Amino acid sequence: MVQLLGTIRPSPSLSYFATYKRQLSLYSPPTKAPANGFSPFRRVFNSYLQSNSETTAAGSPCEHSEIIFIGTGTSEGIPRVSCLTNPLKTCAVCLKAVEPGNKNKRLNTSILVRYPRPSGNYNILIDAGKFFYHSALQWFTAYGIRTIDAVIITHSHADAIGGLDDLRDWTNNVQPSIPIYVAQRDFEVMKKTHYYLVDTSAVLAGAAVSELQFNIIREDPFVVQDLKFTPLPVWHGRGYRSLGFRFGNVCYISDVSDIPEETYPLLKDCELLILDALRPDRSSSTHFGLPRALEEVRKIQPRKTLFTGMCSPHFAEDQVLGMMHLMDHEKVNDYLLKLKETEGLDVQLSYDGLRVPAAFHG
Ligand SMILES: [Zn+2]
Ligand SMILES: [Zn+2]
């Protein structure tokens, strides 16, 4: 039995992970927004101490593998500033998103893959986008995450790599360097966007920038800190490649508009699928919308799916029509819950700060 952190939201539908002799539950993040980023950590930390006789702290061993959703929103984030400053319209979702602890608040998509080792935990981050600092300030402090053992990059858009500069805080103050795993095409982009991180000879003497070690990955499996990652090549707009990753029986695809036929075999027997679903009504040229994402779930047949990468419809409550209305976190999840009864589909939206124990390692 896995020790559980924080508030538990039991879900009978998640029993499939029993095959791993581990329990999968969805955790709620701290319900109050951190004033300074530290109080939720203290609360979760205390509840963990109460539920676990073992002493734990940032960097000490954890008992189970887990995924922490560092961000689950589209590039511009939710709430949109423009929605909150619009004198002519009120955006219901963005208004909710500013409330402390509201699950409609979503920053750039990213997950932390966390698993135990004798001397502490491995913390592997997938993507560090434009809002990485803000996400880390909230969730690293809330959940006692200190080191970053590697960053794996899905693609080179700003919402996936815009936070590389912020890693300087870690390499200046926590650890000497951070390995980055990136495809050659995205590394070529970084040579332009983050030239001073790739070629540190461009840095003035005495200036401290992120110390990154770049490792080029192909579309073949690679191992990071004892964990095997299999790239899941997908299209993210016409002619533009992005990578999802499979580790154990977890598949993560955050930015996708089409899945090539040759990628489907890599998704076989997936226990937990984390999949892009930008908006509730239709796909865009670069992202799945909810209807297409659900089509893919029916085809891939994972045991459970959590959607990520959501935007807000940015419509006033009285202007909302049909499916658009559903993009509110709770309303979409109510709608998705019905698919469990009608089709047996176990699908839900993820949210920033969600923790999911998952037995992908050990
Ligand atoms: Zn992108
Ligand atoms: Zn809005």
C-alpha cells in the first residue's frame, strides 16, 4: 500500500493500478493559494508526517513513484490577462481561475516524474516553459521538490523551453548542473533562442547562467537516471514534430494534432495516458480538441486518461453555447464522468498540482 500525501480523493474507477500492488489515487493540491509559496508545503508536509512514521523532507527518499502535474494549460495560461481587463465582457472561467486554489488556473504544460532511490528521489521534469518559475514556486515548495535530475524536452516552442533560463537558480544554488535531453531539431532552435546556455563562452566573466548539459535524443528509447523513456513521435501542426514520452506504462503526449500510424504500437497496453485536449468543441491546427482526443482514447484504449494543455473558451457565461460551456474544470469533468457509465471510458481533466501515484518504476 502506498502512503498517501495530502488530501485524498478516492476514485473506485482507479482500481486497475492494483495490478501493480500499488494504489492509484488522485490528489487534490492545497486548496489555498500560497501567499509566499511555503504554507501549503508545510500543510502537506505535516499531513505526510502524520500519515507516515518515516521522516520525510525535500530530497529524502519517497516510497512510491508518482507524477506531479506542474502545469496543464495552454501557452498563454489561464486566466488570460486580456479576459480580466476586458471592459465589455466577463469571462466566467478566467474569473474563477483567479480564485485561490481554483482548478481553472492553468500554466504551461509540464510534468514531474518522481521516483525513489536509496539516497533520495529522482525528479525528472518534462518541459520547462515560459511560466516554469511560477509553477515551481507553487508546486516545488508545496511538495518538497528540491533537485531537478534531468529535463526532457517535447519540442522547442516557448511554452516548453521558455523556462530554461530559470534553471540557473538550481545550478547556482542547489546542484552543479542539469542534464537536458532534447531532439537535434529542437537543440538547433535552442542554439538561437538560448545561445548563451548552449555556448557558455558567450557569457561574460562572472555572470551566472544555467549550467546545462545537452544530450541529443533520437526517436529511440533512452535511459535517464535508470528509467527508460520511449519517444512517441507525433505531429504538432503540419510538418512540425513533437515528442511524447512513454515510461513504464504511462504515456505522455502534451502537444499533438495528429498521431502517425507508426506511433500507435508504442501506445499499446498503456495504463495511464496523459493527452493534449486544447478546447472542448474542436481541434486547432496544432492541438487536439476534446472530441478528437476522445476519439484517440477509444482507439488507444488506455486504462485511464487525463487530459492536459487546456485553454479557456473565454466567453461570458451568457454567451456560452453548447460544448463551449464545458471548459470549466468541474463541468467538463462531470461531462467526462458520464462517459464512464455510457462507454466505460475513464477520462478526466488534469489540473495544476495534481499528483498521481504511478508504478512506472521499481
Ligand atoms: Zn507547442
Ligand atoms: Zn477568459
